[in-house]
Amino acid sequence: MSKRSPARRTRRIFNSEFNAKVALAAPREDKTLAQLCQRYELHPNQISDLKRQLVSRASKFFDNGQAVVSVNLAPLHPKIRQQALELDFLNSVLSKAELLSAGK
């Protein structure tokens, strides 16, 4: 008779809705951590981690989408210089053309 290895539990993957529900239930204080563990079938560390993530990321919710985005303008500088040179050239050509047409 061969020994059987104990059945292994497969790793459960939780979606973000479930994680949010658990994280929001944790700070309510209407249930103890043990009751939440039993209800959601999670380890206390998992619930504590979800609660900690919620608290640490809560400020991002109130940013109103006004995240500071740094823009690298360095690639635009050569193009701006080129356009400035072209405008100067065109202005000088037009001013010379007006002088020539005004003299006739």
C-alpha cells in the first residue's frame, strides 16, 4: 500500500471587487477580525494587508485625477529652434519683398 500525500489546496485568486469588499469591511469595527476571517475564509494577515493597502492608497482616490505628470521638453527644443529660424527667414524675405514692390 502506498502512502498518499495529503490533498493540496489550490491557490485561490481574488478579484479586486472581493479585495475591496474585505478591505472596507475591516475598519468598520462591527465585526472582529476573527469573524471577518470566518466570513471571507481568509487568514488574518491577508485581511490586515488588504486594510493596510486601502489606507495607504486612499489619498490617491482624492487626487481628482490631477496627477503630476512630468513632461520631457528636451526633444521639442530643436524643433522650436528650427521653427524660430524659419520664421525669422520668412520675415526677412517678406520685408525685402515689400521693399522691392514698394520701389516700383
